[in-house]
Amino acid sequence: MKKMARIGVFVCHCGFNIAGVVDVKRVVEEIKKLPDVAFAADYKYMCSEPGQNLIRQAIKEHKLDGVVVAACSPSMHEVTFRKAAASAGVNPYRTEIANIREQVSWPHQNYPEEATLKAIEVIRTIIEKVRYDESLIPLGIPVIKKALVIGGGIAGLTVALDIANAGYPVILVEKGEELGGKVRRLSGLYINFNAPDGFLEEKIKAVMEHPNVTVLTRSEVKEVGGYVGNFIVKVETPSGEKAFDVGAIVVATGFDLYPLQALGEYGGGRYPDVITALEFERMLRDGLKRPSDGKEVKSVAFVQCAGSRDPQRHRPYCSKICCMYIAKQASLFKQKVPDGQALVFYIDIRSQGKKYEEFVQRAIVDYGVLYIRGKVARVYEEGGRVFVRGVDTLSGRPVEAEVDLAVLANAVVASPGTEELAKRLRVATDAFGFFQEAHPKLRPVESLTAGVFIAGAAQFPKDIPETIAQASGAAAKVLGLFAQRELIQEPTVAYVVEELCSGCGLCIEACPYEARALHPWKGIATVNVALCQGCGACAVVCPNKASRVRNFTPLQYLAMVEEIAR
Amino acid sequence: MDIANAGYEVVVVERLPSIGGHMLQLSETFPTLDCSQCILTPRTVEVGRHEKIKLYTYSEVESLEGEVGNFRVRIRRYPSYVNWDICTGCGVCQEKCPKRVISTDFERGIGKRKAIYTLSPQAVPNKPVIDPENCLYFTQGKCRVCERFCPVGAIDYNQKERIFEEEVGAVIVATGYELLPLTELGEYGAGTIPDVIDSLAFERLLSASGPTAGKILRPSDGKEPKVVVFVQCAGSRDPERHMPYCSKICCMYTAKHAMLYKHRVHDGQAIIFYIDIRSAGKGYEEFIHRAVTEDRVLYIRGKVARLYQEDGKVVVRGVDTLSGRQVEIAADLVVLAVAMVPRPETRALAEKLGLRLDEHGFLEEEDRNFAPLESGRPGIFLAGAGTGPKDIPETVSQASGAAGKVLSLFSQWG
């Protein structure tokens, strides 16, 4: 015996998007004939104000207790219609969308008859779902308004300051001795050659002296528990382990360079006068003396893409920042040693950024840096000289340069320990160990784990302006979270029918969000509703149908399938 | 959204009749090939219905007075000749309007619209405007078809420009970019060769909801082009004649264009002229690699010197700088990756807001490295391609960054 209901069905034309293919009038006529459909109507744009009014009025006049809107994808207007129905007294979770646009009229444009039949079928199915939908109330989760920032480089400092300035406490955890990260090691910056020191010191001072920031250096995050708004974090500090409750976490762990030793073809690690670009930054600060014999450096070969863009041997990706810092280093070298020689071996010059192209042009024209297009095949040392061999792909001829020093633009890689940290945070990393953003286009500073955000080169190589802008972006996400009195969680989460559960634990393994656990003494599985995303993986693996998702129950699905099969 | 979701009120001023910007014109986006409208329209809809967001579309900022925490903005709203308060967005007016106009802005001259129109099928707000330059009633004094058919009587030919005033604590400038007009590019036919189009026009050809429903048909004769040449750096990296800077996003979208073209026209040939391939971004290098190896897109390193029409073809002349030889290709369609330039209105807006511009007219940041979101004027922040070419992820991160600055400011005031 089916549960009784009074369901209203509202069929949207979406202009011609739906009505141009689906015979909406016929759909309404057919749907009206179904049992428990107390009302059915069509309208040009159901999402418009008059369309929503139509729904509200029908609910009151026909005493509806469930609503089906046959329209576009639920990702477009489910919220709109749920709100409209709720304002007239129907529980929002008893309002469902039958998607007859993306799943009917658009893909079946040339088959109006079949599309109309399919639309009717889709709506009939959703009516069965609504029939058994429970009235639910969204869950409220409290938010601890305190943030953890992991990494004290330029990204972490920016995030910490933005959040602290907004009035919230921040715990800043840095693995190293001091704050400042890689920027601390740089000489001048592109594109104005200014040293970063003043700015960095100012920023570090602001963080250190900020009443809202607790700085923990020589410290590491060891354990992360809990969930968005309510994380429990254990940090190992020089004075022992400390625990903090925080509402949000920002990962700003930066990058590292691909090890010199791994670049055997360039003599990396074998020859003292083959160095990384970061070491050359130090030489630009402290004096241009050759590591092997302390003699003044008169000629330098810069080797770009050392380990980047090399899918066979090293990393397939482009490290993004090397073209610019090499142009800067070569220009700075020529400023300091005007009669010196600077050669740059490159594949493509990637100077994409405001005034970057002009900067590289200046290096070539004003500073006389010689650019050679070609990848370096070998670097070796002989008789105290460094030889760089490659092919000039523009002339097609082999080139060999004899220089005092070779500087490699090593590939940028994820910083050590990223993998373990990602596991502790339950955040995904990509194929190369960088943190994975939630969506490459529209959610670049969020991770897929609610409450954990990403800033700076921990996500992928980034230069300073991009890192700073993105770090402020991550701070904005945290501030947005902290602005909520409580987090509203969809109530369509998993639950356990206790008398059916055997405590086998399959659901615990299946859950990708670690929302499932065994009850300490009852011997049955439990659900942490704050972590559950309602994905249904547990419901699928449960052999006893004890794990279920609210409003996606087996009863509903069987009723829906039966309706299709009829 | 970031500011509104944090509980503060936001006033959005948009020059066009609806929100969404250039991204709504795009077909699919690199490197994931997500459909642009599919990922953007849920967001425009969300903005449209957010209770903390007030939209002033078809409007521009007239003046700004005051200072951080206490700005007074005057907003000029252009007459749409439609009373949006009662318009239901049913679309009958657009269906009945007898005047078809070539849509030079949204459809980039590839498709048509009516004299009363919305920019796109899922416009937010979904309310039309009348273009008085083409409307038969405004130009010839007769017609009034839209008025006759409008079921709610929303047409109002006498609507006047209106000025609104709002008080705000902070301002974010996110005015975006435009493409250098083809008429500026004499060496590439200066816009006189119909089968030489810009990259946004090609996006419209690729778009499933575009004027050709996603079919690649060339403008001159509506035939499917079998040889398509893509010319990168058209007007970019060219200090002598055009813009000295790199437009940043063209390498990637051109690879995408060539790839999508090959997916639609299996026996077609896609040829790209480039100076350097600039694929610096997550998954970008790999994307180019896929275009070359899987989709067999042919990359030729060299700049195109000249384009001209001959026997229904467009002849592309250039030099292959790797072999040092001259190349000549008879193409059916040529797509130019035209330089990105600031919106022409940016200059006037910058003056009203008291902001600095660089020599090309892009908005100037307070400090290129350390204060990329600040404008130099307290309380005014910058986001997106208004400061210089940027791709979508960078724009989105930076926009959230600007929101972060505003939230930091607002929280201090409590």
C-alpha cells in the first residue's frame, strides 16, 4: 500500500529550452491523471517571481504536502524552489526537481515525441521519491572562530595577517627556525630588482607583534581530528605537544627545488660550480665567488627547465617561475659584472605577467644577456671550467659554452612532508604531490575537505604577486566561514537502523569522509553527521540495508524503479 | 559572493544588461574542458538570488565621493525601456520583435539578436533591454510589436536614465578586459577578410549554445573549414606596431581551440603559429602535449607576416623560425589570438575613482609584488583582468583575495 500524499507538479517551459522540444501541455495532462497528484500546471519560467507565486498559491489552495518542479538541473534552482515551497508551508526536503532540461530537452532536441514521453517518465519517478521524502530540518554545526595556518612563508604570513586583522585568533605553525620562507633567501625581485628584506621584515614584525597571532616555530602538525568548524589539532613544539581547537586550516607549506643530485646529466651534485638558482640568489647577495676556488665569476650559463618539461626523465610540468627569475638573475649579474657574460638556455621564454615580457626584453637589449633556444644536453667540468653543451634549435647547430659557473633552474616540487601532512588533513594531493584544489577554475583556494584551504606554491608553483593574492583569497574563505553563526549542513546524511546493523564495519571502510565509526560498546556503526556528505557509499556496501541516507532510502529507490519499469 | 556569504551587503554595478562577463561567451575551458556556462551559470544564478547582493546591471558608476568606510557612489542606470519590476522574463517580446540585428558584442558578429534582447539564454537578471539604435519604433516611429505582445505591459518607451545613490565602506574594481579590435591589425586584413576572426568569435562558433549550435562553420559561406590556422600573439609582444606585453592566456586557449576543432572536424587540420609556447600552470604543459600528440595539432614556431584572400581561401604567410624557411598555407579559416587590452571605459572610471593606470590603461596595483590587490587608494581594491591579462583560476583566486581584504576591513569595524 502506497503512502498517501498530495503532490503538486509544476512544469517549466524555460522559454523554448524545454517547451521547444517537450510538449509541456501534454505532460501536464498526463501527470494530472496520476494518483495523489493534487495539482499540475505549466508556466513559461517557473523560477521567475510569478512562477514561484504560482507554486506558493497552489500549495495553499490545494493543501499540497509535496512539490515536484520539472525544470532545469537542481544545481540551478533547487534552492530557489525549496525556498518558495517552504514559504508556503511545504518542508524544503519534500520539494524535488525533475530535471527535464539537461536530461531531456537538451540531449533529445531532434526527438520531440520521445522527449515528451521521457519527461513524463522522469516526473513520475520523482513523484514517487517525493511521496516517501521525510520532512527534514537542516543541521546546525557550531564554528570555532580560530584558524590554524601551516607554513610561515610569504603565503602563510599573508593569510595569518588578513585573518588576525579581521579580529580572529590565528595559530601559525612553521617547521623552520624563523618566518619568511623562501623569500628570505632572495636577492632582488623581478621586475624592479628591489630586495624583499624591508617588506618581509615589516610583515614578520606585524605577525609577531599581532595580539591575535600565536607563532610556533620549529613546530609541526602531528595530528588532525574533527571536521569543519571543529578541528582538533596536535602540534609538536620544542616545548612539547600542544593541542588546539580550530575552525579552519590553511595549508601554506610552499615548495622545494628538485634535488641537484637527481640531475646527473647536468653534473648536479658532482661539480661544485654547478649550482641551483637559490644558491645563486645567495651569491648575488653575498658576492659572486666561485664555490670551487673562490675566484670571481665572470661568465655564467643559466640552464632553464632543469628537470621541468621533461616527462621522460623528470617532471612533465612547467615550473612557471624560472623564466622570470633567471632573466632577473642574469640582469642582476650583468649589473654587478658589466663585462661578464650571461647565457640563458631556454625552450620557450614564458614571461606571462604584467610587464614581464618587457622585463625579459630589457635583459636582452639593455643588459646584453644572450638567450639561446635549446635544451642543454650535458654539463661537465674540465680543468676548472664548466662546459655546457646543447643544440641551438634556431640555427640547428650544436653549441658548447665554456663558463665559470652553471646555474640550474631546478624544477619546483612539493615541499618535503607534504604527503604525510595531506594524509593527516585528509586532503588530496595531485600526481606530483602538490595539494589538490577543489575545482581548478572556480574553487582554486579550497581543498575538497570542508574547512581546509590552500595558499601559495603548496598548490602549484606561483610567483610572489600570485601567491599573495591567492593567500588573501584563502583568508577570505576563512573569514566567510567565521562570519557564520553556525554552519548549515544538509540533513540528507546517512543514518543507521540500529536493529539491522551487525557491526561488520564495511561502511567505515567505504566512507571517504571518515564520518563512520563503530560505537564503543553497542557494537553497531555510527554516523558523524557533521562529516557525512550524504554520498551513499555506506548505503551501497551495507549487506543488511542498515546504513541509509535520508530521503534516498531503498524504499524510495524501489518505488522509483518500479515506476520506470511499469 | 565571498563578501555576501560572510553576511555583508554587496552592491554590484555591471555595464551590460546581465552579469557573467566574458566567461559566458566561452565554450569550454582549459585544461579540464569543463563547459563554461555549466560551471558559471549556477554561480550567476546564486548571485542573482542572494539576499545580500543588490544588482545594478546596465549601469555604470557616475561618481564616487568620500573615503574608506564611508564612500558615496552615484550609479547611472541606462534606460532598458522595459519595466523590470513587472517583466517576468517570458521572452515573448524577443520572439515577436521583427528587427534582427547582428550581435557585435556578445556573439562577436557571428550571430544575430533582436532589437529587444537579453545577452544569453540564462541571463541574470533574465530581463530584456531595447536597443534604441535598431528598434523600429525608436528609429522610424512605428512597430510597437513588443508592447502589443507583452503579457504584463512592461514595455516603457519613455523610460529615462536614472541615478541611484548607495553608501559603501569599500570598493572592488573588477572591470576586466577587451580584445584589441581586428581593425587595428592591418597586417592581418584589418577586419576586412570575413574568414579571419578573433578568438572570442571562435569561442561562439564552438559554443553549443552559440549561433551555430557548436558547428564550426566559417562566416563567408557557412562551410565547414578543413584547414584552420591559429595565429598567436596577434597584436601582443609586438612593441613596434602594437602591444609590447604578452597577453598571457592565448597560448592555452589556442591549444584548446585547436583541440576542440579537431574533436568536431576529425579530418580537419589545425595549425598554430607561435613564438613561445607559454603553458605555465597546473596541468597546462600536459594539456599542450595532449594537443600535439593525441589531437595532432601542428605547431609552427614563427610569426605570421601577412594574411590575404585568394580564391576563397585565406593565405597565411610566415616564417618557420626552426627551419628558417618561408611557409605559405591556404587556410579556410584563420583565428587570431588578439591582444588583451583594458576595457575602454577603464580610463574614465579610474579618473572618477582616483586610481592610477599604467601606460596601456590597465589599473595599477599599489605594489606589483607585495600589494597586488590594493589600488593605492585606501578602501579600493582590484580584482581580475582589469590590472592585466589573467586566466580564470588566477582571476578567481585574486577576486577572493580582494574580498578577503574587504572582509578584514569590515571585521575591524565590527
